Amino acid sequence: MTSKTAAQDDTAFLGHPRALGFLAFSEAWERFSYYGMQSLLVLYMTKQLLLSPQVDRIAGFPAFHGFIEAIYHPGASIQAVASAIFGLYTSLVYLTPILGGFLADRVLGKTRTVILGALLMSAGHFLMAFDVSFLLALLCLILGTGCFKGNIAGQVGALYGDTDLRRADAFQIFYLGINAGVIAAPLIAGTLGEKIGWHYGFGAAGVGMLIALVIYLGGRRHLPPDPPLPSKGVARPKLAPSERGTILLLVALLPVMAASVLCNQQIFNAYLIWADRAVNLEIMGQKAPTTWLITLDSAVSVSFLAIMVVFWRMWAARFKEPDEIGKLTIGAFVSVAGVLCLAAGAAIAEATGTKVNLLWCVAFHVLNSIAFANILPVSLALFARAAPKAVAGAVIGIYYLHLFAANQTVGILGGLLEKMPASRFWLMHAAIALGAGVVFLLVGRIFARRLSPAAVGPDPLEAAA
């Protein structure tokens, strides 16, 4: 044990270090704010903001629209423009963690960088309450997420030594917190936005972010200290050849990971627009808010995150548990099955001239949640474990590039929803996820040993302790 990791006997929070509880609850409220805003974003743009005269009130929008047109070519379609803006925003929030990792590793340290990110995000959510500040709000949210997201995940990884087998479970618990926030976000922020007023929903998201900051500040004393920042004139630690090879392999996995989560990331964009128009959302004679589908997805995701933790523990008691690449492979193939449910439901509706039965969406969310539980927390745990300690913050930032790429692709593909039958649209997503599963399968057979704990090597500080 070192000062940078938790003791093996620190089990105050569900068998894990006390600090994990503060980090998980902070992340839960941060995700409440983020997904509360995101669940409303596309609907808000297509139903109000991008319509005249509201669009004329947005400061700087003519120049921004010219940029969107040059990059995405959405044309006159409001849905395509909204999809492009959504794709740009949600991709950049996963690009800026590289900047956040640099600030944490070289300038501010993780704790102060996380606090800065929380303050920026709070400002961004409250700025969303006004049409004129829409673009400034998005900028604050993009920069704030970059400072917050990667570094708080890095602090979770820093609670455990390389030989502490609780790390993978910790990230699944961390994702339980994320999904708890996502469940509440559409029910509160989404319902306020759709039923009372868009800006009330965005304001609720801002309050959630302030709660996240308060919880994080309350748990600071339980966090492991940040690694010392590099001093001027002191040589930066050099990476060993094996560490450079590990980083290259992790980078090579990014496009495959992006393809594997494409169906999940489309839920907040084209899926919501398609469901709003094409799915029968009537419950007891009343049309449910479209954003409640996000709550459904998150509730199912939380359930299967917990189920998968228990399942893999029971599996490991009798059989050899798959490594991270093995679980990623399983997740990608299950994702294919999930999106095929959407394609089937859409095909039946197209053939009969009716709306899509809601049960097809339920089946999609169940299968997608099983896939999610075996992809996102597992891949984050892989990067946190394999990252060389000298550049851990930057590597975690690099990890989020796969979500940058996925959301850019989501924005581009989302514009095709109006240009092809929905059944073909979802089959296209299934084919992409299938390709990712095949590549993961090959990587597992060829490179699994390269990413094993033995090949990556222990934390040098732990080895010296």
C-alpha cells in the first residue's frame, strides 16, 4: 500500500474505500445535471430553439450555423441541424478530457481540476435557461466536463493498487451512480422541460450540478493525495518501451470501442426523435413524455450493472472469468441483438402502417443495458489499470476519445434518419456494432496477453513499498 492507494482493509462503502462513496454520489449528481440537459437538448432545438423567432436571439448563431453547414451539410432540415449540433456538442465533451488530464497532471492536480470543472458546468446549465446564451452555455459545459469527467474517474482508479481485485467492481459501482443520476434526470429535468417549460428543466440540471460540487467538497479529506506536480527544471519521467507499446495498443482500440457504443450513444439523438414520431408512447390513454425513455433505459441499465457484478462473481467462483477484452466482445455482440429489435419493430410498423409497439423499445433497452454493463465500465477499468502512472490523467482523457468519435458519428448518421426507412437506419447501426464485435474477438486472441496485469506491470511505487 502507498499513500496514493487505499488500504485493502478499507471497506467502509459496500466493501470499498469510503472515498468511493463520495466520488460515486458526486458523479451521480453530475450525470443528473448532464443528462437532464442532454435528454432535452434535441427536442428543445427541434421544437423551439431552432424555429423563428427564437433562433434569431442566439448570440453568434449565424456564424456557428455556417460552420455547421460547412462540416455536416445538414441543409434546411431543422432535425438534421439539431442532430449536427448534438453530435458536435456531445463529441467535444469527450475530447476536452484530454485538456482536463493535462491540467490535472501538469498544472492544477486532479482535485482542483475537478472543482474547476464543476463550477464551469454549473454556470453552463444556468446559462441554458436563456436563448441568447445558448452557445456560451454549451462552451462552458464542454470545458467543464473536460475538467471533471476524466479526473474524477482517475481518482476512482487511484484508490486501488494494481493487485487489488476490487477495481473492476469499483468502476461498476461508479457506473451505478452514473445511471442513478440518469434515471432521475428525465423524470425531473425532462418532465419539467417538456411539461412546464424548457428552461425550468435546464435550471433543475444546474441545481443538480451544485449538489455534486457540495458532495465532492465534503469528501475531499477521504481522497488519496494527488501525485506531486512536475517541478521546473526536473526531468519528466520517461516511459519504458513496454509502456509506450501499451499506450499505442490502447489508442488502436479507440475506433473499435467507438463502433461498439454507437447504438447506445444514438439513444439521446435520432432515437428520441424517431420514438417521438414513430413509437406508440400511450400509457393508460396518455402520451408519456418522450424523455421518459431515457429513464427506462437508465433504470434497466442500473439493474443490469448490478446483475452483471453479481453474475461475474458467481461465474468466477466456478469458471474462469473473461478478461476485459473478452467482456468487451460479449458486450458488442449483445449490442447487435438490441438494435436489431429496433429494426424489427420499425420494419413491422412500416409494413402495417402503424406505430411501433413500445415492447420493441423495451427489448432494445434490456439488451443494450447488458451490452453497456460489459463495455463502458469494463473499458474504463482497462484504461485505468493499464495507463502508465506518469501519464495516467492524459491516458484517461485519451480513453474518452472513443466517445468523441462515437458522438461525431452519431451526429452524422442521425441526419440520415429522414433520408431512409427507419428499419434500414437501425440495421446500419447493427452492422457497425457487429464489426466491432468481430474486431474485439480478434484482438482478444492476438493481444490479450499484452494488456494483462503481468505484461503491464505493477505500480512502481507499490513494488517499492
